[in-house]
Amino acid sequence: MVSDIRERRHDAVRRLMRSGLLNDDAPLCGVIDLDTLRECASELQRTYRSPAPTLHAVAAKSVTLLPVLREFAELGLGCEVATAGELSLALRAGFAPEHIVFDSPAKTRSDLRRALELGVAVNADNFDELERIDALVREGASRSAVLGLRINPQTGAGEIGAMSTATRHSKFGVGLADDRERVVGAYLHRPWLNQLHVHSGSQGISLEHAAQGVRLVWELAEEINARAGERRVTHLDIGGGLPVNFADDRITPSFAEHREAIERAAPGVFSGRYALTTEFGRALTAKSGTLIGLVEYAKQTGGRRIAITHVGVQVATRTVFAPESWPLRVEVFDALGEPKSGDPAPHDIAGPACFAGDLIAQNRLLPPVEAGDAVAIPDTGGYYFSTHYSYNALPRPAVYTVGTESDGSRRWRIARRQQRVDDIVADAGLHADADAVGGLAHELAELSADVPREA
Ligand SMILES: Cc1ncc(COP(=O)(O)O)c(C=O)c1O
């Protein structure tokens, strides 16, 4: 499997470099290998079987591309969404509302109404949000069968502070140690509240650490049910957060290891007494993606070889701003897409943006990189195509998918075209007259009017 992933990636680079699709006007693109993506999804479905109903909801934030989300829907997965926009994407991709889970710490009243009217599962983030849902349930607006509360198990930080959702002061959910009794009360008073949600993520969290959060929430479910004298909590949503190996092509840790860690910590989770939801993002998507960018210039500065490429902060935001937390591999290919050889030398692989820190890799040992070559950045299928950074008006790159068809052929499709320069100019305010921005003439006049100061 490791060699398959590498071989398919190299084949994709070879074909792209010979196709002319990478050129002056489109010097960067992404490719998603659907075979790798399908293998990851089927490993999850195989290893996470439970006697109770299980919904594997891919985290939409990891890959906001409709054709890729559609692929997950066709594979039988659900979808986790965190904004109104992601909810619309999930519906357009073909996920049934009851296979969608809505998490967010900032749902507005209209977000909640829309989700409940659709019948989407919702995990409330806090007690105030539960009260908003109370009002909608009283009104009869809810068609949702699964409604939960997100618990912060407060088990501590992982290796990446900005990604740690289970710290004592995390912005997500209700702190278990802070408010356990209030949480139990919330369930005892609300017959419609039937799910507990936890997500200890993301990347940089050990399997044992994540399993500890699941154990605490499972124990809480048992306590609520014992005190209610009936099965009030029937669903556990154990989130995502399985870390990805960015060092080579091995898919490790595996979903099976993740499940084993939970079974050791909280065997009752898979007893069949709870319907389960998972919300993996990166582990389902990262390994399938590659960024491929042309090398525009190669030069030497201060004794260091520097390759100026078209892969930079616009697509690899986290790597550029936090390189220690998000290191990426770099592979070098010649103009015909053949892997380059030659004595490795230290290189900086720079992106196109106008700031010195726009570097994908620093002091990296690579075969000599020259103008006209291409660099391929593996493991970028998760979050790299959904966190575009529009500094310097750099366009969102095209993303292609390639996958094996039933007749054995490998078929290429476009998942997203490159953002057009005209779209960038329009978004920058080209049409910012009142009519084009949605009839705001009245509001703008109000804003401009004299307002008498209070005495
Ligand atoms: C609530 C929730 N679920 C799932 C995910 C997906 O996490 P990962 O991509 O690490 O699996 C996230 C990521 O931020 C999240 O916030």
C-alpha cells in the first residue's frame, strides 16, 4: 500500500508535467487520489464496526470540495459541519440531513433553526445554546432525532497548542470538571437531549490521550442514565482527531489502533448500547492529496540554494506560519515529471508571496532544484485545499481528482477550477456599489446620516 501510494503520486506528477496543465497561468495545482481516499474510508468502516448504528461523518472543514464530499457520501459516510456554509456544501454533496452533524461554538439562532428544521444532528456547545434549542423544540421547529452537548474533558493540551481542544480553558464545549453537576441536570431536565459529544484534537494528541476523553464522556453517559432511571443518553459522538504521519507514506497510526486505544480505556463504548458517531477529517483526507508547483527560479544566496516555487503560504498556511508543528515532505521532479537524482544539497523551498517567511521547507537536503522543475508536496489532502490564504491576490489553485474506475482505468476529473483573476478583482470591491452588494443603499444612507449625540 505504501508503494502504491507513492507510485500513484509519481504517476500523477509525470502525467501532469507532460499534459501542459501546469503552465505560466496555472503554475500550481492539487491532486486528490481517490483510491487512497477510498482505502482510508473503508479502513474506518471496517475497523469501527459496532453492534449499534454507527455514523462516520467526515469533517467537511478538512476538504471543502463538493466532488470529494460527494465521493464520501457515495461511500456511505456522513458529514460533520461547523458553519452554515459547510452545511450547505454537505446538503449539495448529497448527504441526507440525518447523516449530517452540526458542531460549532458560534451557531446563530438562524443556524440552529435551519439545522433543526432540516433534521440535522446538532451538538450544542454551551448551556446558553441549549436554551436556544429549548425554545425551538417548544415551538415544534425541531425534526432532529439526535441532539447533544459538547463536553470538554479538560484532559490537557497535546503537542500543538493551537489545535488542542481539551485544555482547561479551551473555547470548545462545557468543561467537565467545571460543570459536571450542571451537565447532568441539563440531561435530566431535557428528554430531547440524547447525545454526548467529545472531540479531543487535532493532530499532536496521543491515542491514549484521546481515549481518555472518550472514557470520561462514556462514564458521564452511564451516570446520567443511572440517575435518570432510563436510557437518556443513547448516542455518543467521539469526534475525530486521529493524527496523521507526515514523515513518509505509511498510514499510521491506523483507525484500528485508535479503536483499540478506546476499547482499552472504555470498553463499553463499543458494547452496542450506544449509537456511535465519529468525525474524522485529516485521517480520511491527508494522505490522498498532493500539491504540485512549478519552480520558477533557482538561485544561491548566502551560500544557500533557494528555489522560488509557486507553492507557498496561499495553500500551505499552517506549514508556513508554524513550520515546526506542520512540517511537509518535498519531492523534486524534472520538467518531464521524472524524480530528480543528484547529490543532495541543502535548499530553501520558497513560495511566491511577498514576505520572507513564505517557505515550505528550510535547509532541506534535496537533489539540486532548477528552474523548470516541479516540487510535489505529499500528504496535503486534509485542510490544505480548504484553508486558502488570499494574501497578494494569489488564486486558489485548481484541484484534480484521479481514481480507478470499474474497468480498471484511472480517470482524471476536475474537482475545482483555478480561481479566475476576474473573480479576485470582483471580490476585491470592483462592484462595491450599493446595488451589487445587495441593495444596501438604505443602510449606507443611515450610517452616513448625522446622529444627534445623547446629552
Ligand atoms: C468538532 C470537530 N470534529 C472533528 C474535527 C476533525 O478533526 P481531525 O481532522 O483532526 O480528525 C474537528 C477539527 O477541528 C472538530 O473541531
